[in-house]
Amino acid sequence: MAFENLTDKLTKVFKNLRSKGRLTEEDVKVALKEVKLALLEADVNYKVVKNFIKSVEERAIGTEVLEGLNPGQAVVKIVNEELTKTLGDETVELKFEPGQAITVIMLCGLQGAGKTTTAAKLAGQFIKKGKKPLLVALDVYRPAAIKQLQVNGEKQGVDVFSMGDNVKPVEIAKQSIEFAKQNHHNVIIFDTAGRLHIDDALMQELVEIKKNVTVHKTILVVDAMIGQDSVNVAKDFNDRIGIDGLILSKMDGDTRGGAALSIKAVTGVPILYVGMGEKLSDLEQFYPDRMANRILGMGDVLTLIDKVMQETEEIDTDKEKDMMARLKKGKFDFNDYLESMNQMKKMGGLSSMLGLMPNMGISKDDLEGAIDEKQMKQMEAIVLSMTKKERSNPKLLNPQRKHRIAKGAGVDIAVVNRFVKQFEQTQKLMKQMPGLMGGKKKGRFGGFGGMGGPGGFKMPF
Amino acid sequence: MEKEKGGFFAKLKNGLNKTRINLLDGLDSVFHGFSEIDDDFYEELEEVLVMADIGVQTTGEIIEEIKTLVKVEHIKRPEDCREYLINLLAERLDIGENQYLFEKERSIIFVIGVNGVGKTTSIGKLAYNFKADNRRVLIAAADTFRAAATEQLEAWANRVGVPMVGAKEGTDPASVIFDALQSAKAKDVDILLCDTAGRLHNKKNLMEELKKMNRIIDKEFPGIHRENLLVLDASTGQNALNQAKEFKDACNITGIILTKMDGTAKGGIAIAIWQELGIPVKYIGVGEGIEDLQKFDSKSFVKAIFDND
């Protein structure tokens, strides 16, 4: 990623500062300066950022710093909570008209936002909910826009209503309602032409449609990569036409998507879906907390802090003690390996967990080079391809068995060999260094360390 | 159209109107709202530049330079900063004059970018410009992924009156390119315009696909002038920098087409991209009409932004 992770940055800022107790004004100001930059880099509108920072500042000063967090992390925690709150506390579902009554949905937005593709994706979602959608082609301007909707409609198995490109959109919209009634469609999706928010004539066209046809939900489709202008676009569309919801497209890119925050702050309308890919099934519910993390560039760090706290309580301590004892003796077998993998998965995977430990004295880059989640999956497949006996007694593995395992896991025999070899080395290493495993109070992470794939056992925890 | 007085310049100015108003609104309040140059002044300046999508980093650099100038030149009044800022920005965007030679040569123009930025439309407009210039043009419709993309381009080709090579949806785009190259040889065309499917720059496979098409062109037409143009939506924020970086890694980008400049209030990302990656903007789209794609000229661009009447 082009930017330093915000958590890393803040950790650096607060390196020499370990004030306990409550956040001072100074702590908050220093931290929020970095937060401001992070938000601006994420394309959150400057004015929105200013207001947001102000409200966080008021809330943060004087707040207690939790045990185990440094002031920077404490501020991020508050920032994250406020962000999530602004983005909408919970996932909002699109509401349909009751019973078999027709729900009319109109998609609008700038050129190239992804309306036509989103229309087809939405139709697919509605079918899954037991609805009978109708796509209506109101883009009579862009060459082949109607054809595009027809092709996508066909792929989704949805009827497409069009009257060519010589009829006014208002007229097509009116007729489509009749068509839907006759053919028992209960959701209508208008795919309108892309237009600039400052294009008077085209904006008026949308107003006319709403005047002549009852539109239940007007949804603005916005490219997630949009910059500072998002606020003007959303405001103009909302003021002129009135919008009820938002869909962010192209979220499968690497944009931080700050527009989501800007638009939400300015219009107050909920974000309904995010487009996550080019396939027609790639439309997902919107989760405010994930979005908040993404905008800050923190991965899922905070969610993980919570998760770890939960898991710590849940994991069976006896079982763990048992495992630790065997670890120290170097009697670590494949069952233990599986067990620690499962624990790790519960906490959201390795790479996201790494962000949790900014103070381990290892840079994140080192770790990312050493561990690859894909490899972890491969390792898991290898272990799962072993018999129970093999798992508890690694010494059983002979070339013949290894060949079988390789086939079962769908990997090359060399991969299996390397894995087993590393496993043995790790066993040895653990036997030699019992202090490493038991030394730390929170040694529970020790179990995972060894088997991160090739080179993985270099990890110092 | 009749209402506009002077062709190219008036049109450009018209297209940039929104940019102009926005920047000027901000700048005027900065230059006139303060009686001296102090931290508040610089903060306000930062706000205006960031709001234009110039980006935090480039904005910081510009402000540092202004600060130095203020010291060296003993500038006292905020409004005097204006002249310096205009010069500074014009300098940033100046791309030199030898960037359009390919229009007169035999060349292959390969057009790439993320989804929905206006690649197909830009190709239609480019074809129109070249045709008007009496060049023999051929279009390759290598977006075989998006539904009806080929039909869309075909409509443009018919409108302009140039031939097009295309294939069914789902065909390997590299094979379309190959066919187009053969056709270009047979028809002895001057300029081959290649449309490609929109792709997000973080999709490895799709970027590999681009490289493959590139290799085929190089193999079939070694030594011909290659122009790889990245199309960017002017309303895109800081992600445009990532896009430019990634596409540059995959293909040697020679220039940028900045589209939808008539609607967005900002065009600042162009400054950041030139500053950070040294990729020049070569064309800008300033309207929906077929003739609304223009060569990028930094002087009139900046002038149109700051010209008050």
C-alpha cells in the first residue's frame, strides 16, 4: 500500500509517550493531526474532515486510556467508533412495498459510475429474495446502453423493458409500470443515463420521471474512487431529485473510499450496497465498521482487539496448558498444529492479526514476507490429508505416505517434504528453547509461531 | 454552440467553468480575506488546494515553495501570492511541445484505464479528430468483456465513418488485437486505435492480459510509434495516483486522457500525477459532443482556471 498504516504512524508518534490515565489535550491534538491526513488521503471531503475532527477532539480529551493501549491507539479507537457511527450504526436493508405491490427503484448517477451493471446485480439480489424484478432501460443517450442492459438482464434471467432510444425516458417509465402490472413483476428498476449534476436539462428529466411515476426509492450510484467532488455531486442530486440510498461501486479496487463518509455526512442517506467485482453476483451488503477501518487504512485492527479479548476468555485453558506442556517437550504434533491454526482463524486470520502487535519490535513488512495466508491454507490441506495416526505420530511419514498426502492436498510432493522438514525443525527448535515458549506471560501466541510456512519459524514469538 | 464566441479557447474555458469558479471562490477568499501572510492564511490555502484533489502531499510541496518564495521575494500581501501560485501551477502542468508528433506519424494508440472512465467514448472522439485531419484510422474493439461494449464502439465508428475490427463477447481480447494488426497492415492505415476493457489496477490477471496485448503489438509492428494512453476520470480522487502507478508498471504509459472535465469542480489530480509520476496529460474531455476532446495545453488550462471575465 502506498500509505503507511495509520496505526503504525501513530505508534511512531507515541513511541516515547506512555502517559497513563486520561488522554490529555496534547495527546489528542497530535494524534488527530495524523488522523486528519489519513482521512484526506482517503478522499474524505476537507470540510467533512474538519467537522469530524472537531467532534472527535471534544469527545476524546479526558477519556481514560485502557490498559495495554497507548494514547495513539486510544484515540484511534474513538475515531473508529465515531466513524462507524457517522457511516451508519447498522446495515440498512432496502425495504420493499408490502405484499405484491410494485416497488419502483430508480438508479441515477454520473457517467461511468456503474449504474447499468449495478441494475443487473440488484435484480439478481431481488430474485434471491423471492421477487420478480423488471429492468427498465431509460438510458436513451449512450450508444448501446440498452443492449448492455438487455445482455446483462438475459444473463440474470430478468425481463428487460425497453422502447428503443427514440422515446422519451418519462414515457418509457410510464409504460413500464403497465407492463409490470400485466406481467406480475413486483420490483421495477429504472436504469437511467449517466449525467452531470450540473446538467440542468438532464437533471430535470429525472425530476419529471419522479413527477409522473411513483418512485419508491431513488438510489445514487457512486464510484468509490471519487474525490473531493463527491460532496457536490451528492448534494446536487439530493437537492434536485431527492435520494433515499447509496450504492458504492468498484469497491474491489484499492481505493480507501472516503467518499462514503463525505456523502453520508452531507446527505444523511444510508449506504445500501457495495459493488465488489465485475461478475453480476458481486454486490454485497454494506458494513459500516468495515468501511470505517478501510477509510482509516487500519485493516480490521480494532475489531481484532475486541476479538482477541473475547477469544482469550473462551479458549479452553486446560487444553492450552496441556498443549504448552507438550510444546516445551518438543512433542508438538500435527493435531496441535491444526488446533493452533483453528484458533488463529477464529481471530480473523494471521495477516490481520499482525497489525495487532505493533510493539513487538518487528516491522510488519518483515512478517508479511515471511507468512503467506495462502501457504497457510496449503499447510492446512496437507495436515487434513493425513490419517489420524499420521497426525499424532509425524514419524510415520514415509515417501509413500507423503505421495498420498500430496495428492490429497493437491500440492506437489516437494511442498509436502518441505513442510514436514520444517515441522521437524520447529520441533527441535522448541525443545532447545523452552524459555521462549513459557517465558512471556501472554505466551499463548507461542504455539502459532513455528509453522508459518517456509521460513516461518524465524518469527520471534 | 452559436453563443460561444471564440472556438477552442472559449470552449475550453466553458468546459472548465466549474473548476474556475470553485478554485477562484476559494482562492479569492484566501487572497483577500487575510491582511497578512500567516499560518491561518496557509491553512486556508491548503484547504483550497486539497479540495481541488491536488492531494495532501503535492499541496504540502506547493505550500512549502510558496513559503520559500514569500521569504526570498519579500512578499507581504496575500493577493501577491496569487501571481506566484498561478506560475507555480502552470509550471507543474507544462508538458512541452513535442508530445503530439505521433498524430502525424504512423502510430498505434492503446487506450487503457479502470471501468467507467470513458475509454470507449474517448476513442470515438479521437477517431473523429484524426479523421478530420485526413488520417486513415482503424479501431480495434478489444473490450470483449463488458456486455455491448463492442456495439457501443461500433456506433461511434459508424458515426465517425471509420472501419472497426471486433469480435463476439468473451473472445480473447489479444486475438482481436492480432486481427486488427493484420487488418491495419492490409489496409495500410495511419493510426490504429485500440479500445480495451476497463480493469481495476489491482487485478493481477487483468494487468497481465494488458501486457500480453502489448507484446503482440510490439511483435507485429516493431518500431512503430506507440502511444499508451491512460484514461482517468477527472472526478477521481487520490486513487488516480495508484491507478497511474499500476498501469505504468504494466505498460509504458506515454500520456493521460483526463475525461469529464466539464462536470467536476476539480482537475487537481492532474497536477499530482505529473508531479509524482511525470506522466503528462495529453487530452482532456470537456463535453459530451463528438468534438469535445482537446489537446491539453497547460497555459490555457491554467489561464482558463484563473481568468476572471
